[in-house]
Amino acid sequence: MAPTASEPPVSEPPFLATRRGVFTLLLLCAVQFLDIVDSSIVNVALPSIRHDLGFSQQNLQWVISGYVLTFGGFLLLGGRAADLLGRRRMLVAGTSLFAVCSLVGGLAPDSGTLIGARIVQGIGAAMMAPAGLSILTTTFTEGRERAKALGVWGAVSGLAAATGVFLGGVLSEGPGWRWVLFVNIPVCAYVLVAAFRLIPGERRPARPATFDLPGAILVTGGMLLLVYALVRAPEVGWGNAHTIGELATAGILLAAFAFNERRARTPLFPFSILRIKGLAAADATQLIAFAGFISLFFFLTLYMQNVLGYSPIQAGSAYLPVTVGIGIAAGVSAQLIPRIGTRPVIVAGALVAAGGMYYLSRVPVDGSYLADLLPGLAVMSFGLGAIFTTVTAAANAGVPANKAGLAAGLLNTSLQIGAALGLAVFSAIATARTDDLLAAHTAPAEALTSGFQRAILATSLALLVASLIALGTTNTRSQEPPTASEPGPATAARRAPATAGTEPESVE
């Protein structure tokens, strides 16, 4: 019976206020957590992996680099494929591949099997990450709930990076290094079950004739070669002919990709997305910030283990206060976005993080955790939480639903390229300083510490640069998406509730 004139219409509660909305956000955050944590969880376990599988020192880096290589290389393709082929479809396919590779890697009898599993696992992550974020931006469409959802999702990126080091130490000293991979499997199982229960289905995928195959080959080849050159540069040197050739070839492939996209009838990467105000600045801010944060974790872990003599579990536990700080900053930042907007929070977060990292750049040879590490880590964690909570919101402001996967791919690509670029550049700074001091017959511990100090100082300067770039981001408050011809999954689900045995369709 229709409501009478005296009865006000019953308004539908925000999706995030419902049980289904909460579980949907948990599902999407679990996807991002998995993807990011696997970039850092194996760091502390590397000595155990080397001893157990007989790795050479040269090949050991590919346990990490193989994952980063394909994760970063396939992200743009994965993001656009989510728009064209279906977001839930890509999420399920990527998660399944990720789970299988985690099992194969955990059971690996030799080094080649483990490296191969990690390389393919990165492809699964590149399918999952942009699909998950694009589902989030097209599901949570109301102003405040969108800000909260994006804030939580962004904070998870920082939490995962810090938590990965802790989990790696606990698992490698406990049940063994293989569990840094086995632990992914139950989370993947949850994601797969929840995806079918919570995410509406899609219509049939786009016809192959509409897919930009040349563009896909060029951008994937160019990104793979770029990331490969960056992860290899610290080992072979920036001036090495191989590094120069790889970077030049990557540049040529990406330039050819840009030329192809300008002429393609249905481009894989519509360059019109870059005209969205503030999007490029938000992605660049994330790139530089993550370059600094990942490198800081890397150098501090080496400092704690190689200079202070920490065990893996001690080094991992040192980052627990970082996870607390990120959580607090994420909650505060989510409340600030509707009041003052994203830009002031990003800028302030970058400045706070730079201050904490500057404090950490002064670690001495005989340092202590309470005096020399904890204060800087605590301050830095507040800045990190503020940045990743708000930069995700800023990077998705104004993005139409039919380009949500591409925008998600861009944001995740900036994160992965930042991690690879940061380790390449800042490792070169640390190594150069340490080698100079060792050549002058300085004690090894002092030479190592001095190299770490200089590299961490450079990361704090990078965060200052990020704060300047952040001035160009969109200062968005409401997080309302632009009007688009296609409803998001949650909207479609509300308009056409699923009947028994069927699932609602979303217009992709």
C-alpha cells in the first residue's frame, strides 16, 4: 500500500550502516591487505628460506622482486580488465590464482619453484587489487559512507606494510617460513566465499573485438621492464649498460603505448581520465610517500638485525606501535575529511611523517629501541595513517563508475612503482655511503649505520616533496561520485534484489 500524504517516505539507510555493507567493506579490505602484506611478509623470513632451499645470495632477492615485478607490471591491465570484463569476475579469478600460488610456494621443494610461484602470485594480486578498489568506489556511493570506506581501505595499505614485517618474524621463528605463504590460504577462502555472497554478479563480458590487445601488450611489457630495471638497479648499478638499456626500452614501449592509445578506437587507457582534477597529483603523492615508507621499513629492519642484533621476531615486534598509530590516525582522518577536506590532511600527514623519519635518520650504532626508534616510529605512523586514509579518497574523487577499475589500477600502480623506485634509489644512497666508509677502514657497524642514516634522511626529504605535490590534489569533502550512466553494484542490488537462486546484475 502506498504511503499517504501524512506519512513521510521511508528513507533507505546508508549501505555501510547495514550488516551487508560492513561485511562487504571487510571483504574488500581483506583483498588489499593480502596484496600489500605479501610484499613485506617474506622480508624477515629470507635467511630461513635461503638456508632451507639453498638459494644463492643473488637469486634470493627474487623471492620479493618476482612478486613486485608482476604485481606492478600487470596492474594497469588488471584495472582496465575489471572495467571491461567484470569486477567480481576479476576479483574471483585473481584470488583463486593467488591462493594456488601461495600453496605451491609454501610447498616449494627448491628455489626455482618458489620464485615461479611468487611471480605468478603477483599476477593474481594485480587482478585482485584494482577490482577490489573499483568495487568499493562503485558500492559505497553516499557522501559520508564513501569517505569512511575509502579511508579504511587506504589505512589498510599502511597497516599491511607494517604488519607484514611483524607477521614474517613471528611465523618464520614459529611454525617456519613456509607459513608466511600458507597463511594466505584461509584469507583467500574467505574472500572467495564472501565475494559470491556479497558482490552482485555481472553481465556477460565485453566482446574480444572491443579489447585493445596492442595496448595491453605494450603497457604490460613496458611496466614489467620498468619494474625489472628498478629492482635490479641497486645490484648492478644505475650506470650499468643493462640498467640504462632496460630503462630506455621501457620508455620506448610506454611511449608506443601512449601513441597507440591516441589512435585506438577503444583504448585500454583512455587518457581523458588524467583530466580529472587532482587525480595525477594524488597518484604522485602516493608514489613518493610509499617509496619513502617501504624504504624506511627496509633500512630499519636491517639496522635492527645487523647492527643492534635483533632476532626476526624482535625486529617484527618493533613495528607493532606503528600499526596502532596508523589505526588512530585513520580514525581521526576519516572524521576530518567531511569537515576540512582531504588536501589539508594529506599535507599535514606528509609533514608529520617527514618529521618522524628525520628523527629516525639519527639512529646511533649503540641505539636503544625506547630512545632512538619508538619516538620516531610513533610520529611517523600518525603521518602514514593520515596520508593513506585521505590520498585514496582524493584519487577517487570525480572518477566515473565506468573508469573506477582504471583509476584503481593507477593508484595501485603508483604504490608498486613507488616501492620499487624507492628501494632502488635509497639503497644506492645507503650503499654508496657505506662503501666509502668501509674503504676508509671504518668499523663495519658504524659504516652500515651511517649508510642507513643517510638513506633514511633522504626518505624524509621525499615526504617533504610529497607534501608539496599534495597541494595539487582535490580538496574533497563529501566524496560524492559524479553522475554516471551506470549504477554501482550496491545501487543495482538495491534496485533489483536477488531472488532465490539468482544474483542481481550490475551494469558494467
